[in-house]
Amino acid sequence: MLALLRFLFFLGLLGGAGYGILYVLAEVIDPPNQEIIIPIPSDKFKNQ
């Protein structure tokens, strides 16, 4: 029974650490905004 509690506690710690890392990546770190321009050849529209 004690081994099961240790295992569940360890899983809880891993889950909490993963949740904390995802929170920090989503809320704290602000990626730079970039404008992406992709040229589309005009011959793709001519065949329609």
C-alpha cells in the first residue's frame, strides 16, 4: 500500500511539474510577432 501511495505521489509531482511548465510557456513567455508572407503563383488560380 505504501508503494502505491509513493507511485501516485510521484505521478502527481510529474503532472504538476508538466502543468507548471505549460503554464509558464503559455503565459509568461511572449514570442515575437512576425509577419509571414507566402507568395502564391498566379497559375494556380488560372486552372480553376
